[in-house]
Amino acid sequence: MDISRRQFLQTSAAVAVAGVPGQKTTPARAALTAADIIQRIKEQVAIPWRAQTVDNVVAGRPDIRVRGIATTMMSTLDVVQRASAAGLNLIITHEPTFYTHQDTTETLKTDATYQFKDAFIRDHDIAIFRFHDHWHAMKPDGIAFGMARELGWDKNVEPANQREFTFTGVPLEVLVARIRERLGASTMRVVGDPKMLVNRVAASWGYYTYNPANFPLTRPDVDVFVVGETREWETVEHAQDMGASGKKKALIVIGHVASEQAGMKYCAEWLKGFVTEVPVEYVPASEPFWK
């Protein structure tokens, strides 16, 4: 019996939908968007999502189909390019993409570097989600947990404070060498006597805002204060004057990227616990200084 081309196509389509007798058909997996991933994150942080927050999609579109996820400390152009080359088009970054805490771009519209970066993001179907406020606010703080683990200080953590650590008289120069090796922080700076013995360390990962009324080194029990970065004419000068006055105190300035990077390494592991449909990888930001 002759059948028309249209009838043949309709019959073939019906067979395809019905499947082969005795075999189960597997429905196509729905596209996972950046918005879907972000919604899962909001559900998993186990804290109320803030109305005012920097944790938003700061570049690209939330409706992109996610092929893979990259976590990083800072979404520099280098990180964005490496993530894209690896097939990871949702980037979850801890720090800004566009140079200010709020990722405002109004004053950057004519900036050639901004234009290049923004065009790359759009041309390669990338979305960038900032994950700062809630990652810090979680219990435990994701950055603090990751940093303590990376340094091997998880056994030294004070139970009442994630950012304080106890040691048994380790020389400052030994402590510094271990930090440099563990974090790959090649441009660390240190104020203090290399031979002094360290029993308690307080840390402020990332940027430290100096507060003379609550400066950890003024506490008698704190020997060393570790920060990512801070103003030299405030925190650094105060620490330097403490040493000149005879106090055994030290300040270690790691660098902002190295001082929070391991927290976003841990973030990739955390995400894998509830995102299984696409690859999740940690893409470290490069050390910005060479000396």
C-alpha cells in the first residue's frame, strides 16, 4: 500500500514516541539554568536570604543553560577565560567581577578593559554569580572553614571562634613559612620578630577594616594577627609601633586572593553535594603580584 511522505513521517514520529515494545524510554533531561542553580544555593545555605546583598548575578543572564560550574575567589578575566575553555559557563565568584564591591558598572561603560571583559562573557554565554555575603554568614563560615582546613589549622581552631587558633610556641618564621607553602602566597609581608614564639593567632580573611577599639593585637593573649590586606597607615603602623614599644606582636599580610581562595575550593565540594547534573570545578585565581 502506498502512503504519502507526510503519513510516513507521522507514523515514524509516533513509533519514536511510543518506543520499542518491551523497552523503557528515558525522558530528555531538562536544561539546567543558572537561575536553577542559584535557587538550590538559596535553599542549601540554611539561613534567610538577605533582601540587600551583593550575592546576585553580576554578569551574563540567569537563564543560560549551564554546561558546567566554576567556583573561584575572584572572577578575573584570566579566570573567566580558563573556565570558559574548560566548558564551565556558570562562574560562582566570591569577590567582584567589575572592580567595586557592588559590581556597579555605570562609570565603566567607556572603559576598554570593561568592554572587552563584558563582551567575552556575553559572547561565550557565561553567567557570573557573586557568592559573598551568605557564604560568610553560613555556619560554619565557608571561607573560614576552607582556610583552616587548607592551612592544616583545623585541629588548632578555638571551639568558640572559627578565626582564632592556638599553638604551642611555634617560632613566627616557621609559622610564616608554613603559610607560604600551604597557600602558595609568594608575596606575603610580615611585621614582627621572626624568632618570637606564637601561641595564639587571630585571623581576618580577606580585607580587614581597622578598628582601634577592637584591634586583635591589643589583646594580651593574641600574638599574631593574620589578614588578607589592610591599610598600611592604620593596621600596619599600629603593629609596627607595638613592636617598637617592646611588645611581642606580629602581623602577617597574606594577600587578599590567597587569604580566601581555599574557601572557594571548599565551595566546589559543597556544591557537588546538591548539583550532580553538570561538572563542578574549582578554578583558582592567580596571584596578582609577582614580587
